[in-house]
Amino acid sequence: MIASLSMYERPETYSALDDLWAATRHQLIDNGIDCDEALSRHRTDMDFWADPQLVLSQTCGLPFRADLHTKVSLVGAPDLRLEGCKPGYYRSVIVVRANDERRQLKEFEHAQLAINGLTSQSGFAALKHHWLQAGLAWPLQLHLSGGHEESAQAVADGTADLAAIDIVTYQLLERFDAFTSTLRVLEQTDPTPALPFICAFGFEEYTIATALKHGIDSLSAEQQQLLGLYGVVNIPAEDYFAVPTPPESQAQFSQQLRD
């Protein structure tokens, strides 16, 4: 059985994630579920998430509601203890250069937007919804960066004017990447259900969630703070489905299925 926890993975979090998995795995083994000793690193692709041997992973809310919910079970959402978000929810921060004189979102109406991908909730869908809710014209000029860190870096170096970054990722960037001192948060998007924990069909979701809760509780306070992870919240799948999916994102998934 395989597992990954790659959504907030970076060298500084490897040790805490390994400890989290070790404690979670021990609990799973006690419940008769054998699994790989090590996490699969850097696995955030649809084929991996849809593997019938997947005992635990974390995906983005947009892929889950657009396609993965037909292939996996929802284990729960992370309790991130974010200000302004109820347990199990998160949001994105919209970042611009600190020295950019524009102070209101409407001033960026014809700006260059860095996105990590069209299938990202926090990097694309959340911002588009926020943008349209503000009554601003779409589309922006899009710069496809391939990752949240790359989007933030694109704003810092002037390749793009703004980007929407998953707030947990941005907290890690602020902690470990000096270039973020040249950025500032312009606005924040509305909260949506946080990145869901998933498992393949055939596993008991409650058993997986209980083991994961045990793993989180086994972490030190410093490790929990580093990962921004404090528990697992039971959120109905319907809460994910209620979040708007941009047509471009759905088209991207449809294209991937055809390919």
C-alpha cells in the first residue's frame, strides 16, 4: 500500500512528515493495513491519487470535485487553525510586489497573473471567483508557473504582477524563502474546504482518519506548527462540490481524460 503527503512538502518539512507517517502507519498496521514504510515523495499527480493501492494522500479540492471523487474516498480535511477560517477550511492570499504602488484589486484589472495551473483551487479557481465577485473583467494575462513557489517568485522578479498562493504554502515561503520580503498581501480570498485527505475505494475512511489523527497527535507542538496541521475534520463531500469550478479547469480535466 502506498501513501504520500506532498502538498506542503519541502526539505524543511520532510522530518515532520516522516514522523507523522511513521505514527500513522503504525496505527494502520495495528488495524491490519500494511503499507510502505516510506512516503512517496513529490507525488501530486492524478494517476498516483487514483491508484487502488493508495492508503492515504492529500489532494487539491478542485481535482477532487472535478474528477477524483469518482475514484477515491474522502478521509477528511486538515484542521489548519487559520484566522478567519473555520476548522477544515483555508483560503488563498493574493500577493503583489511590496513596492507596487497599486493598492486596490481593481487597479490590477489588466495585469499579468501567475498561476501554478488551471487545475488548482488555491492558485487559480479561488482568485478567478474572487476577481469576478469584485466585478472585474476576466481574463487576465496568464503566466503558467507550474507551482506556488514559482508563482510567488514570478511576482517577486517582475515576470508577473500578482498571484494567488495557498495560505499554508505562503506561510512556509515567508518562513524559509528570503525573496518573500519583497512581496505583500493585497487581499485574501473567501475560505473554502481545505485540501482533502483521500484514500482508495475499499479502505474504511474512519479507520484511515483515526490513524491520521493519531499521527498528528503524536507530533510535537513545534512540528504541528511547522506543518500548520492540528487535526482532521469531517467535511461532507458536498461542501467541496459546492465550490465553483471555472470552465477552463473542467476543460483541462476533460482533456486529460481524453489523453
